[in-house]
Amino acid sequence: MKDNIALNDIVDKTFKILKEVPLCDRCLGRIYSTYGAGLSNKLRGISIKVLLTMLIPYMINKLSSEEIKRIAANIKFQPFYVTLQKLNIQLDIVEKPCYICGDILDSIIEEYTRIILKECLNYEFNNFLVGVHIPSEIATKEEELMRIFKIESYESIKNEIKREIGKKIKERLKLQPEFQEPDIVFLVNLVENRLDIIVKPLFISGRYIKLGRKISQVEWLILEKEGYRLKYDLSVEKSLQPIAEIFNAQNVVLHAAGREDVDARMLGYGRPMIIELKNPKFRKLLKQRLLEAEKKVARESNGYVHVFLYGKASRNKVREVKEQAKYHAKTYKVLAISDVKVSEEELKRIENVFSNKVVSQRTPTRVLHRRPDILREKKVYKVVAKRICENLFELLVKCEGGLYVKELVDGDFGRTHPSFSSTINKNLKCIELDVLNVSM
């Protein structure tokens, strides 16, 4: 009994709809998308039209000639016309395009599937997602039709296009769609009749070594009368750009665990980093690609920058690397000079005082123009001092990340306390600084 009621509802509702608007197979089938598991909307729509064709001989007496004429024009189904002819109902039928899609839905699915599969030859990816941007007039017609006829079982045309194209791509490429973080999104833009391809960035973990001074971490622009110019010819991030060529990416963004001063070298095992490749067409981290990237960075930077690339990282790892850099230990080599002689005893005093010593630092005067003036406390774990001559000495400083080492040496007019200068009551200055190790 319930089955008969459901069937009658489908028949009655469909006849009412087709009296008003023409619908193609897909757009009619979407109205009843919750009926019949495993059916495509197209097959569902054809099935309903077959059902109406089978029932029309028994419904003919319940419909006026005008209603039959409108239904015949709107059903867009040849067997329905033939059935009417056998019932001796002769109509001059002029088919109208589908009210919702204009009879282009099949061609949209087929054409964009073809375009996407062709574009897939240019990209490497492990999963994908199909998106659709439809014209507002199509969405409005669909929504109004569902509202007027109180239809709750429909699926939007947008969802059908996404699903049908995605299903074909899945079958051809043997890849699964990914709804959270897809490698690539194929956006079918029906508003402007084009395919937009959005590629997820590729993140690679690694470390970099900087063997020269006057090399900034990222490009440093200064404003002059004639416009902006680079303050330093070379930056670490600029040195990484050749990697973009290997992965056919738009560009490379550097995310490093802290930063060293422009005039400081980054030695030892290097500084931990994550590089972000924007819009990469190639994303397989083949060993030969990583080796080629490492060699190309060294070559293009004339040997000043070297990188070691380890493997794939996530976007979340970028935040983790930046946050951990504030707390992990760093080891520096400092070459310092005094305006007067410094004794071995005074160097020994520096070593003793700064063994697990907490240092209070206000933001250094040299960076106050670009950083807030705050007080920070950082720990110095160990200092080893070695005199080179009477007023020149070398120090190895192991300290907490975020400590300003140059100011630890000279005191920065009392803004860093205690300092090496205040400890031995002499004017000291850092003349060379190297980072030897950044632990992570």
C-alpha cells in the first residue's frame, strides 16, 4: 500500500511539474535523487519518463488536451510521442530546452571530463577534488522549482556535476577524491566557461647553511627616490628559487626556525626549515629531484647557500618549526674585541657567571624600529672563552633560542643585563658572529 502511495506521488508530482516546465533526463532524475540506490540521475530520469509513458494510456481521460500538449512538449521523450500517436492523439510538438540546464548538462560533464583528463597529463597528484561554480540564474531556477513544488528529495545540479565528473576521473586515473586536503582541485567555472586548476602547496622539510655574510634570509627592500631596491644582492629565499624549476612550481617560500643576522653565517648542520612550493605541477619527492635541487641551489648561489632536503612535510609542521625555534638551544661562535686588554681571569669570570644564567633583555635598539619594545628573559647555558690576543677573544655561547647574542656581548646601553661587558666592566663589541648549531 505504501509503495502504491509513493508511486502515485511520483507520477502525480511529475505530471504537475511537466505541465509547467521542460526537463531533461538528468534534471528530472535529480528531483528524485533519494529514490533508488545505485542509480544515476540520468537513468532515474529516463526511468520516470518510461513510467509516465507506460501510464499515459490510463491517465488520458484525466487530462485536458491542453495539459497533454504541454506535458508532451516538456517531457522530451520520443516513446511518449509514439504512444500518443497510437492513441490517435496527433500533436504538433515543439520541444523546448530544459528549464534548468538548457539541455547542456550532458555536454558539460563530457566536455569538462575530457579537458580535466587532458590537463592531468601535466600534473602529479595522489588525490583530487572537483569543484563547480554555476551561474546564479541556474541555481535560482532550480531552487524556485523545488520550492514551488515542495520537493525535498532533490540533489543540486552543482553536486551532480561534481560527482559525475569526479566519478569518471576516479575510474580513468584509479585515484580517490579527497575532500579535506586534496593535492589538486579542478574547478569547473561555468560562469566564465573555463577550468580553473588549484594546486595544493608542497611542503618539504630540510636545513640550510649560509656560508657568506651580508646575505639576508628573505629579500630586504629599501625605499629610495626612484623606488624600491634590494639592500642585499642575495638572500637565502632567493637562492631557493631554482627548486621551483625542478618541481615546475610558481615560486618557493622559506619558513625557517628563527633567523640569523644578515652579517652572521649559518654553519654546522644548518638551520631547520620548511620550504613551500606554490602551485607545483610535480610533487613526487623522488631522490634524484631532491639531489638535483640541492646541487642547483649551491650552484646558483655561487656556493654561499647549501640546502639539505629530507622529505615531505605538512602545513602544520610550518607552525611547529617556527614555534619550537623560540625554545630550542642554539650555539654561537662570537669574535669579540675590547678597547683595552682582557685577561684570562676576566674571560674565566664570564664563563662562570654565564653558566645556566638567566639574562633579561629589552628589545635591542638596532631592531626597535621594526619590533615592539618588550622585556624577555632567556637562559645562557654555557660559555667557553678563548683569548686570541690581549684585546681579541673568541666565545662559544650555548643559549636559549631568541636571545640576542650581540647585545649579550656589549650590553646595549644596559638594555641587556647582565652582559659580558658589565660582568668584567669593559667595553666589548661583537665583530663576527656565526651560528654553529640550531637544535630541534
